[in-house]
Amino acid sequence: MTLKQVDSTNTFLKNILSNSKPVPEGTVIMAEDQFAGRGQRENVWHAEPGKNLTFSILLRPNFIDAAGQYDVTRAASLGVYDALQPLLGDGLKIKWPNDIYYQDKKLGGMLIENILQGSQIKNSVIGIGLNVNQDNFHDNAHNATSIRKILQRDYDLKNILAEICNHIEAYYLHLKAGRFDFVRNAYLSRLYWLNEERQYRSNGQVFTGRIKCVTNAGMLVIDKDGEEAAFNLKEIEFLNK
Ligand code: BTN
């Protein structure tokens, strides 16, 4: 379903889920103009109307328990990555936990909201924002880029959307078939700064370290001087030069 204008496709999808009519798995809600997009860490997500992809997909991974939520994040990130890789090549990376980067700039991000029932995931609302044909970004989004900025031409939003959905479905089916290690290894191999010596900040302290892996629960493991430490999203900041 395409909406002309909505506050947030994630909020819209969550609202229709709480109404009585059943919503089929695989439902995609796309907005031409999302005027109050929500990002991670309570950030806002800005996207010029008509130029970008802002959409949410409904999955029902009730075969995964709450402790395995991060596998959904992996499948969604990989789906976006694999859809774009033929266009953009190896400059494309997944920045932990689920940002889509091209070289050192952010091309897209996601906000995944899981609705739990007991220890199972009842609904997973996967909200994806991808900068496609936008040319100019606000000063406070100095780190943003778009496919147009990289490749100097416009792309059809619906084609890219279809590619992303197909690839997410493929990874989702791997999860459904129990191939968790395949998905985890694929995710790790596409990770931004994997094994590179880089600077990070945690608790006000800057340190140098190397990303080694991501735990099953989604924590980022960094080796600092031979000692490994695991971080969650709020605990660590990547310091670009
Ligand atoms: C981030 O990088 O902080 C995540 C951005 C997620 C934005 C998408 S756009 C579609 C969906 N609806 C929202 O309100 N947010 C997500």
C-alpha cells in the first residue's frame, strides 16, 4: 500500500495491527511523504517527499524467540545490502547494527520494532529509510548520501523497493529454514570497519580497537589491546576521522 502522506510508516503499520482486522504477513506500507519519520535513538528521519524510499514491512517471525530478535535485523540489513550491491559494488557496507553505508556516508537506516507475545516475536515492523534521488541534505545530516549523489542519475523507487523486498524475503526464508549461521556469517562479512583498526568512544573514553564479531543477541564485540569487550547501541560511538 502506498500512502501519499503519513507521519511514520512504522506508526501506521503498528496502528493497523492493533485494529481488529488481520494484517497479512509481508504487507508493505510505503509513504511518498513521511513527515515525522522516526529513527534510532529517538532521532528523527528526514526524507524529501517523492525522492526517497520510506517504508515498513510486516513479518511474523514467530519461530524466533525474543532472544533471537537480532536475526531479523540481520536478515533485513542483508536484504537491503544485496538489493543495492549490484548497483553500488563493494563500497557498500552494513554499519552495525543496521545502517547502510556507502564508503563513509550513510545511505539508509532502519527502525525495527518487534511486538512480543510472551517470549515469542508476534509481529516485526521493519521500517526502512533509503536515500535514493535526493540531492541536498540538511547541514546536520552532513554524513548522508544518496544513490543519486553516488551514481549521478535517478532511480525508480518502486524497482528498488521490489528488489529489497525480494532479498529480505530470501534471507527470511533462510532463517525460517534454520540456517542461522549462514545469515550471521553473511552479515558479519559485510560489516563496516570489520577487523580494521579504528577509533571509538565509550563512556567518554576514546580508544582504538578492531570489530571482531557481533554476538547472537546483537552486541558489538571490539578487541582493544587483546581484550574483547561487548557493547550495545547506546554504549559505543564510531569516530570517523
Ligand atoms: C535510523 O537510521 O535512525 C533509522 C531510520 C529509519 C527510518 C525509517 S523510514 C520508514 C520507517 N518509518 C519510520 O518512522 N522510520 C522508518
